Amino acid sequence: MAVTPSPTPALPGVREMPGIVDFEGPVVDAAAADPELLGSGLTACIGTDQAMVDLIPALVDAGCRIKVFEDRPRLVLPDGLGLPGRAGTVRALAGVTAQVRRATSGVPAPAPVCRALADEQVRLERRAGSLHRHRHLRDRWLRRQLTPSPHDHRPPVHGDAYYRVLDGGQVPLISWPIAKVTAHGVRTCDGLEHRVDAIVVAR
């Protein structure tokens, strides 16, 4: 494996991952990962942020072997506003709502109006995400595994290829929570240890 390990403390949130300091391979931030350098061995991709959603399809295109560990799926929206289909249309409406909120942020308005705009943006984004999953994920169980909790308020990320890669059967999705990282891999709460050569983490 030709990857140079990043110092664990440099990766936000990684130090809290049990056992990460014991892992003998490289631990790389998704934003800094190079698909060409991860070409040999098996890589664990842990978590979801925009960098990870962009990286996973690039890793598959580069011929890398990966496993995706995701027990807290993120809301993923279509890439472009002008995409055909209902997902793109609803996402465009959510974008317009967000623009209205930004444009009126300095204008005094009743609290119910502000809440209504915020709630409508969230509702439209979640609807766009649901349509996006149904468009790209044919497997019902996979869609369920990748459906974010209604109580998850993290900002959405964007990507079409991410769902297509996971739906294609090329990449295993591990939805069990991670119990700990071991010297040679990742142990999930179902008791299985997934042996990997490198770990890529989302922020």
C-alpha cells in the first residue's frame, strides 16, 4: 500500500473512534484521498460527507476495492438543478426557497413566517432526496438502509454517481454500527471483523 498515513489527530472526530490508534494501516481524510494510491488492497470508507460522496465513485472507476460503512446515512440530493425528473425539479424548488430565505435574512419578519420557510425548504429537500433514492436505488432494502433519519439535521450532500455505484452491486454497504477499529480492520456491532488495508474517513 503506497499511501502515507495521516496523523490521526489531524482528522476531526477520528480520535473518538474506538481503536483507531491501533490500526496498522493508513488512515486518510476523504478530502485528501487519492484513488490512484488506494489501488491495491481493500479500503474501508467510513461515514458520509461531500468529499466521500465524490470519492467513492472515483475509487470504483480507478479499480479500487472498497467497503462502505454507513450507519447514519446522509441526505443525498441530485447533482444539478436542471436534471430531468421530479427529483431535480423538487431540488430546484428547495433551492429557490433557500434563496428566498437568504435574501430576506436581514428583513424583519414574523417568527412563524421564518419557521414556515425553513420547514418548507427541509420538506422539499427531503422529498427530492426520496425521489433521488427511488430513481437510482432499485433495491428496496438498500433504499431503506440509505434513508436518513427524519431527526438528522445535517446539511445535505449532492451526488448521482454515489447511489449508482452502491446500487450496482460492486460495493458492499455495511450498515451495522462500528464497535471498534482493530489493528487489521473494522469490527461492527454484529461481531464481524472486516479486514482492510486502509481506512478513509469522512469529516
